[in-house]
Amino acid sequence: MTDRIGEQRTSPSFCRDCLSEIDENKTKCSNCSSPRLLSHPEVKNLTIAHIDCDAFYASVEKRDNPDLLTRPLIIGGGKRGVVSTCCYIARTYGVRSAMPMFQANKLCPNAVILPPRMEKYTAVSKQVRQLFDELTPIVEPISIDEAFLDLTGTEKLHGMTAAKSLAKTANKISEQIGITVSIGLSYNKFLAKLASDLNKPNGFSVIGRNEAKSFLATQPISKIWGVGKVLKNKMNRAGIQQIGQLQRMELKKLVADYGIMGERLYYFSRGDDTRSVSTERKTKSVSNETTLETDISEFNILKKHLWTLCEKLSSRLKNNHHSAKTITLKLKTSNFRNVTRSVTLDGYTQMAETLYEQGCILLKPECNGLEYRLIGIGVSHFTDEKFSDLPDLIDKNKENRIKTERAMDKIRDKFGKDIINKGRKYT
């Protein structure tokens, strides 16, 4: 096993299990006999990390049900849904996240399939985050199961290097929470994120300054953050497939060909990323969507689903004390083509009624014979809830609608969310 990218071990080295210092070129820890050794000539000087929980949802389910440990497990919804995540056994069959469930079932017919249980995963995520916070105050969550950490200046606090502190925290997560994480350590966020994917699961990989450019040269361009399928195909048509090709191109040429993304291609390909780890991560958008049991084209049926989604979305906004100005309808046709339509309001809202009213306006023109397998509603451009749903001199009924909805919210808070509903949920 080699933890340094592409090279054999050289000092300094330490054991990831007991944290003992290890002599150069040893294959096992002389203290605890563990083969999990980490070595890199720059390891004492690197402090930017990316930590990713391994197959998070599936790992939590396997932790709670040992009967699943040796079985392929897929977390997803229904025959027409998609894979939320899957365990590493299922991945050997070709199953991947975001894959349609019908395809996952064909690839791995003997898999156990469980629906996502977000309340459980959120609780575990909070436990993991608590351990991150004990490690450093500079934590930038990326999602429920991954985060960037800046450990600069923590060596005196913990009495050990950033690398050892990270290894110690990974062990705590395994022992106390019962899941594993993979760690990437480098001198910037781009390379730390790249490193964390190199040795999954339960891995710890390091990319240093001296090797960064040569390591990147052999990687596909898709490894650069922001290079999706469309941009990748465009670059492939131009004959660009590996990051090393970008390293030989001028900044002016890349910007001319790829706009503002060309600047990122130029600097990231050379291992340069000036982004700092930020503890303030603003939510850009919030949405809810559902995959329909059968393809639907009728407006009157689709709007029932829309109302349910609007109520859920409204509840999220109210719970987070947010209001939003832009409303976006999302549809997916039976042949998987995405359709999105948006409207920006004059003011801000968190009301289900307003979300539904505007969503219907966006939905109706799209009910032109096309059949849809998915419908969703989302919002963006947030502000504090004190600016939400202000009185409207033109719409005199608006204030009454808002009072009615707030009264319903109070009843639901006291007696349960299903105690009172509007008729449009059923008709």
C-alpha cells in the first residue's frame, strides 16, 4: 500500500491506527502491527483536508443492521426513482449514485433496497460534524456527508501534526459512530477533494506541492471541479482529454475558448486554487421533487402533486426563517429530458399558497401533451423571513390568505401536520 501519490514510502511516516512514528520503508507498525501506514515528505506542512463519509446512507444502514454487512445494499426510491447511494459491494455490479432504479435492479437483482431515512442520516451527520468542530473551528460543510477543514495553526492545540489529528479523528468516527471516512490532505481545496477520492473506502491520501503538477498531468479533465458532461464533450472535440494538455495551454487561449471557466482550467490544472475554507456557506437554493409512479400529462393531476411539494417546501422555508424571491418548476419527461421554468416575484415569500399559485402558472403551458415522470418545485434568492409576504395594496385578499395559512401552521405545530389540510390535496 502506498499513501504518497505514485511513490514509495519515505520518512516521515506514522501509523494511522496508533499514531506511532514509523521507520522509513517499514510495511507494518512496530508498535501495533497495523499495515495502515501514512508517509509523505510534505505531510507535516499540509493543513487543508477534505473528509468524505464512505457510502454514507448505506454505511449507516449496515451499522444498524449487521445482517446487511455482506449483502449488496441500495438506498433509493421505487422502480421509477433513482439510486441515492449504494454500498461498495453493489458498486462492484456497476451500480452508481443517481442511476435509475430500474437499471440498478437489472445490474444487481439480488440487492437489498431500502428507502432513504433522512432523519437518521441527519442525526449521524451532526455527530460527525461535532468531531470535526473539536478538530478545528474552520469547517466548511459541502453536503450531509462531506466537508473541507482547515487545520492551519492547530498543531500546538492538539500536540500533533494536522495529518495525525485527521487520522485520530477518523478513528474516533469509526469507534464512536460506527462508519468510516476517507481523507484527502493537501495545500488547497481542489487537491484535497481530489485526494479523498483516491483510496476509498477508509482511505487517507496526500498530494503535496512538489508532485501536484506531475500527478495532475495524467488525470482526465473530468477531475477538475466544474467540468461536467457538456464541457467535457466540448473539450474532447477539441482534442483535450488529460489535464496535462491544459498545462501546456496559455491562459488567454483557454479564456477565449471556455470563458470564465477557462481561468479555472488554467489554474486548477497547475495545482493552483486560492479558495479558502469558509465557515459561512450560504444556501443558494432549496427544492423538493417527486418521481411519479406513472407518467402523467394532465395538468389537474400534476397540480395535486405540486401542492404537496409546495407545502413541504414552504415548511422548510419557515423552519429556517427564510423567504425567497425566485420560484423554479422542474419537470422530467418520460424520456428523461429536463424542463425548468422560473419566475421572479416582486417581493419575497415563504407561503405554500404563493408557491403553488406561481407553480401552476409555470406548469399549465407545459401540459401540452408531454408526459412527465418527475415534478419538482424550488426557490432561490433568499432573504430573512421578516421581509416575507409583505402587504399588497393591489391584491387585497393576500393578507387573508397569509393569515389563514399561518393559522393552519399553528394548528399543525400543536396537533400534528396531518390534522388539517386543504381540499386541493385530494381534488
